[in-house]
Amino acid sequence: MEQIMTYEEAFRELAMIAKDIESENVSIDVLAEKVKRASELIAFCQTKLRSTESEVNNIISQMRERDDQS
């Protein structure tokens, strides 16, 4: 069963990968794997942010419509 990742979990993992790479303690054999995982996490976070932005904009739009009807 696949576990659903939250934005915070993805961001935390991404920060850990960045820290590992910046510290230069990552072997060449593992570097490509970490960069690939970071790419996946970035895409996940971008999608989550876009989705949240769209949802918030819809809620604001609905609130404005209700205010206009009052």
C-alpha cells in the first residue's frame, strides 16, 4: 500500500538531500540517485503548491460571489 506524502515531508526530505549534497559527503555512486529523488520531490512540491493555490483561489472566488449577492 502506497503511503501518501505531505508537502512538509517532501520538503523535509528535499532539505536533507540538499544538505547531504552540499556537505560533499555523497559518493558518486549515490549522487545520481539523490538528484533524481530531489527532482521527484521538487515536482511533487510544485504540483502540491499549484493545487493549493487553485483551491484557495476558488474559495476566494466563491466568497466574493456570496458577498456580491448580499
